[in-house]
Amino acid sequence: MSDGAAEEDLARLTAVYEAMKPAEAAALFVAMPVEFAAGFLGRMRTESAALVLAGMPPENAFAISATIAGRNALAPTE
């Protein structure tokens, strides 16, 4: 039951971030820890995430992108 509630909270918050103006969301995501921001950007629609990343300083956008790209790097292949 709590897993479902937590997932619902994450989905709702992701939708809130997607509904924000990209520049405002970018400023908020820059203030977040990289892993936290990557978690939400990874859940967002591609178009929304792209607009948010484009509004960030390059070093922040890179750190978040690298985190998203590498989070399954050590997952088992079999």
C-alpha cells in the first residue's frame, strides 16, 4: 500500500515539474542534488526533460545526463 502511495506521489510531482515553465523548472532542478534531479528528469516526458535540461547551465545538465545514462550500467545482463 505504501509503495503505491509513494509511486503516486512521485508521478504527481513529476507532472507538476512537467507543467512548470522550463526555465523555472530548470532553476529548481539546478538547486536539487544531482541524483534527485536525475530521478525526476528520467521520469519526465522526453520533450519536457529536454526543455528543462536546455535551460540549465551546461555543467548541471551534463552531471544530470551522466547520472541518468549510468544508473543501469552495473545492472546484470542475464
